[in-house]
Amino acid sequence: MGKLREDSLYLGDNGRCFCGRDECSGITASCTGHDISGLLIIRITADEVKAAGMISDSFKCETCGRGFSDFAKTKGL
């Protein structure tokens, strides 16, 4: 998978939500695309969350607290 995107959210560690910053995702996920337990991490998007009938603002990085709305602000959306 390679380097994670800092402006994206991921699911790993059995449901843990985190952004792609090394400080939040952990070095294992950042370097290998797998969490510490060996499971593949999954990038999620706001559109996917909405399509599943969930509220996208409820998904935030469990470490730094950034979410989809924060990423949109930094992209100028």
C-alpha cells in the first residue's frame, strides 16, 4: 500500500479509525498497509460512509480528532 495519505481516514486494529499521519496510524500501518495485528487497513471516504447510511462527521481519527470536514477545509472545499 505504501505511504498513507495524511488527509484520509482508515480503519484498522479491529475497527479503530485513524488518519494517515505517522503519529496517528502507527509506523507499521504507515509502512506496510497492515495494522499491528497484521490485518489490512482500509481507506474510507465520506461518500462511502454516507452511502452506507452513516453520518460522516462521526468518523474521526481516534488520536488527533481530525475528520472528513477538517480534510475538506485544508483542500479548500
